[in-house]
Amino acid sequence: MLEISFITVVGQIFLPLALVVRLWRVGCRSRGEWLLNAFSVAVYLTLIAVVGIWLLVPWYLPYGFALLALAAAAASWRRCGRSLPSRQASSRDGFRIGRDLVLAGFCAGTLAWALSGFEPPAGYSIDVASPLKNGVFYVVNGGYSILINPHMKTLDQGSLSAYRAQSYAVDIVRLDRFGRRADGWWPADLTRYYVFGEPVYAPCSGLIARTESRWPDLTPPDQDRQHPAGNYVLLECGGAAVLLAHLMQSSVAVSDGQRVIEGERIGRVGNSGLSTEPHLHLHAQQRSNTEEFLAGAPLPFRIDGRTPVRGSRINSNQ
């Protein structure tokens, strides 16, 4: 948690502000250098908007940075843009230009890699309804690139093959009207997380394959590595199975072998298992009858017709 806090503060707050200030104060040397500087700022702000985990600060902060950057660019250009000479860089300018080229190239390449995860792999996929209702929910992890979905590390890493089914999983939290997911940065009180205790509904009609409801809800940052899914419901829908995990202890309202219809309440969001804070873990996989039920092949899925990726918001007020 401390590591994520540091990355958030530096990479998603201080560095964007520093780049915007630099853009505003840029010297009048050449049009090419000015444009390169402006492009570097733009691509970095776009990168953190896509890749950043906007939990500790509101999800809409990147839009604020974009407005500040536009204002800074306009002020800088108005101040010296018309007088900028079109000249080749001298050796004295080489370091600055090289630095901006490296920053722009790295950010552009990383952004392209992240955006490639917005499209699911070809092949069979399924559609499910939102398992959370009556609110605005935020996808913390999701997509098909490891830059926006750390679950992807289970896809090809041999040591994690027992959990391969979760490769395309999403993690979902609830937001309040100010875009916050909790009352505080990382409160110990689970009830201060807005998603904790939220009813979870069957995302499709089908058969309950297996359930677990006995594990306790843990106080952040405690985790149960022995039971990574925590309390869960595994629901078979046609040729696929859908797992809803990290549910609240004793909240599972269905039993093995029971048939449910889409929209039927099956449990509540908790903080059991290998979880850093209350959230709902959702993934789809091929059906499996083995004990290693998380080792099956992962399946891409859509929620209410949309591909969930990091930063997506699910507005479900039904």
C-alpha cells in the first residue's frame, strides 16, 4: 500500500504538475523544441490517464491536468510562440532535445502497449450483466495488457498456472458522488469502503457449481494467501463459468447445485482472501470439473455490452 501511495503521489500528481509548469515556463529557443516539449507533456498525461490507478485521488483528475496543460501551452505560445525561430538545434540544445525525445518515445510506446489491451483476443467470449446495481462502479484492474490488468501475469507464468483462469479478471469498487471509493485513503474500518456490503447479483442465468462462505473479512492490509479467492460463487452459464470472489463472510445466499436467474442476489461484497481492500473480483473461464477449478482457460467477457478495462465506469442504477 505504501508503494502504491508513493507511485500515485509522485507519478500521478507531482510529476504531471512539474511537467505542466515546465511547459508554461519553456524558453523560446525553436519551434521544434517547443512542439516536442508540448508533445511530451501530452503523451505523458494520456499515459497516466490510461495506466494510472485512480483510487487514492479521483478518477477525473487527469481531465484537470489536461486543462492545465492546455492553459500552460496557450500562455507559453502567446508569450513567445510568434517569435520562435525555426532553426536547427545547437550542441548546447542537444541534451534537452534528447531528453524530451526519450520521454516522448518511451511514453508513446508504453501508451500503445496499454491501449492494445482494450481489445479482447479473438475467439469465444461471453456477455454478462453487471453484478452490482444502484450506483457508479469503477474498474480498478481490467483489460488484456499487463499494464492495465495485473491478472494477466497468470496467463503464461508457469508458477501461477493454477490461477490461469483469472487472467482476464476485473476488480471493481464503488464510487461516491465525488469520485472517491472510500472515506479516507486506506481506512482500517471496512465499512468506510463504499463497496463493502454491496449486494452481488447473478450476472447470468445458470447453475451454481460451487461456493465458499466461511472465510473472515480481513482488515487492510492483511491478506489470506492460503485461500486467494476468499468467499466466492462459481456460476456456470452455458459453456462458461463465472467466478465472483472476495465476498463477505456468511453472505453467500445460494448453494451448490442451485439454479439461479440473472439478477438474483447471490451474496455481498467483502474483503476475504487475497485482497488488499474490499472489492468484487469477476472473471469468466471455461467450465472445469476438477479441483483445480482456477486453472482452466480464461475467457474474455463484456459487462452490459462493454469491454471492462482499467478506468471504466459502470453506471448501474437499475
